Amino acid sequence: MKVLVINCGSSSLKYQLFDMLNEKVMAKGLVERIGLSGSTLTHRFGEEKYVKKTEIPNHEKAVSLVFEGLTHPENGVLKAISEISAVGHRVLHAGEDFSDSILLSDDVMKSVKKNIELGPLHNPHNITGMEVCQHLLPNVPQVCVFDTAFHQSMPKKAWLYGIPYEYYQKYKIRKYGFHGTSHRYITEQAAKVLKKPVNELKIISCHLGNGSSIAAVNNGKCVDTTMGLTPLEGLMMGTRSGDLDPTVVTLLMKKEGWSCDETNDFLNKKCGVLGVSGVSSDFRDVETAANEGNERAKLALDKFTYIVKKYIGAYMAVLNGADALVFTAGVGENSASMRAEICKGMDYLGIKINEGKNSVRGIEGDIADDSAKVRVLVIPTNEELMIARDTYNIVNAKK
Ligand code: ADP
């Protein structure tokens, strides 16, 4: 069974085609600058790469091009598009409607549309991707895999904000959490690495990339996470501020005369590591600048590792200790220095990494010192595979 995974953004579309017989990626790619000048499709299959620069005015054209690439006589991996048995879509926000992935239906689409209010930057584009696929592949089942779903198991005390209860009732204002597909993948993979059933483990999953979040997972269920109503809450990130005293926001709006949209844009795109360092949102650039003596770059990295450490401590308390601390995503998988800094001085909590083992990069490994109580794992995340697995399982269960 061949499953196509689609992650549709405002001007980009990422895709991966899986053969679920062996969970192998047959092809993957990216359509960039949809609706803008210089649109490009980059299609990869095996070690090969095929780049097509052409006008891509909308997502319909983008998906058609993906199909063209997949069935191309020389560069394609399929004889016909009818070989695709199902499509899995990454969808950002399910509100409180779904705690699991689900087969797309009219009712599900209605719910995703209703939740545009909660995910205004992502849900509209996810919907476009689903509508285009429904149009171009009318008889192929489509599955929605939500970023928020894994976190629906959090207890109310973890997700309710300290504001009058009526605003939760009226507007569903609460913590939802994101990166759920990644945290779920990490949880399952950590259980495999530790050779223990998932429901016997306490895991702290640290997804540290451009967007970053941590989840506390007890017996396979998320009990708390750092992101909130939107991905803005929690850790300081590449360009997002993370936790703030809300008065910072109202004061800035007053002083600078910003509108709500301008303020949102500021908090999401101009803060975090970029804002503090003044160098870049990219951790590699900031690490280079810090190594060259740039004090603000050093401060940005210090602040980032400090907040990650603080939340790990908080989640150790929430879980009453952990079996494993897991690092994933761009920074978590690749940066030995950030992992070392985060784990420094946590031996009291049973966390101690081994310098030699910590040199792993982008591959699975246990980097904890043999003497330490808590395993520290590096596990490359794979949200696309998780989406493909859910799609495969849901479509097969319906048969
Ligand atoms: P997202 O999916 O949120 O865009 P990623 O998970 O791809 O982000 O992570 C991107 C971040 O990871 C970038 O800031 C990048 O600099 C950082 N990164 C990647 N490799 C390294 C590395 N070797 N050392 C430090 N940071 C790295």
C-alpha cells in the first residue's frame, strides 16, 4: 500500500510517498513559493534530485506537479497516480474535537474549518491541501493527523489558564500544545530503544528546533506540554518569545502603537533567539557568532538552554522522576554542545550525560553516563512516518 503524506503551508507544500510494506520513503519533495515569483518543485527519489522551476500560481497546481513528478517517465516512482491508496495530511489545530487521527469526512472538514479561529496561520492552508487532494483524487481516502491530538490527554489543571472560567467556556481559550505527532513518535521510539512497554515509562520529550516544545509523557499519555493556545507559549524559540509576563505585550502595544496583528507578528517572528542575539534565528549561525565572541549571541544560547533546563526540572516534578529524557529535532538531534549545556548540573535529578557518547549527530543513541538513573536519548523525529502509519492503520481498519 502506497501512502502520500502532505504538509501544506501558506506558500509551500512538503510531501513524502511511503511504501507501507516496508515503511520505505519512495520519494519526497518540496514545492516552494506557491503563488509567488520563482516557484520551484524539488523532487527527490533515492539519491537523485529533480528540480523544476515553473509558474505555480496555487496549491492545485502544486499538487498536480507533485503527481507529475511521482509519475514522471524518468524521475517518477509510480506508473500511475492510481497506485496511491491513501493520503495523510498534517493538520495543525483540532481544538478539543479530536484526540486521535481520523478519516476525513464532511463533519471532520467542518471541524477543521471551525478551528481556523484557533490556528489561523496553518489550518486554512491545511484545508486547501485536503480540498485539492479530494478534487484530484476523489476516490482516495484522506486522513487528518493533528498536531494537537496527542496533548488532549492532559489533565484539566495542566491545560486551564488562570483566567475566569467563562472565557474557556465562551472561546475555548486553553492550552492545547503542538508538535504532538513528533512527541508521540518519540514516545513510541523511546519505548523501543528502552525495550519496555510504553505504558511503563515516564518520558520527557524535548523537540528542539526552530520551533521548540517539551512534553511530559506518563505511561504513553501526555500530561503536560510547554506550548499553549498557540505555539507561542513555553520555550524561547528561533523567532518566538515563549513565556512572557502578559503585561510585556500590552505595554509594547501601548508604547509602539501596534495593532493585534502587528503584535502577533512581532511575538512570532521577531523575538526569541533572533531578537535576543540580533544575529539570526538559526542556532548554527548563533553558535558561530557566540564562538567568535558575540556576547548577545552567547546570551541568547544561555537563555535558551536555561529555559529548557527549567522545564525539564518542572516535568521531573510533574512525573515524579523520569525513565528517559529524549532530544529530537534540528538542535536536539545535532547539537552536542546544547545538549551538554542543558544537562549540566542536573545530576541531583539523575541526569548525567557522557561526553564521549554525546558526540552522536542525527542518529539514535543513548548518551547518558552508565552511572546515571535517567537514560538520555537522541532520537531523530519522523512526523511524516507517524502520519503515514496512522493513515495506513485508519484506512485498513475501515476495510
Ligand atoms: P523546524 O522544523 O522547526 O523548522 P528543525 O527541527 O529543522 O526546525 O531545526 C532547525 C534548527 O536546528 C535550526 O535553527 C538549525 O540551526 C538547528 N540545527 C541544525 N543542525 C544543527 C547543529 N549541528 N548544531 C546546532 N544547531 C543545529
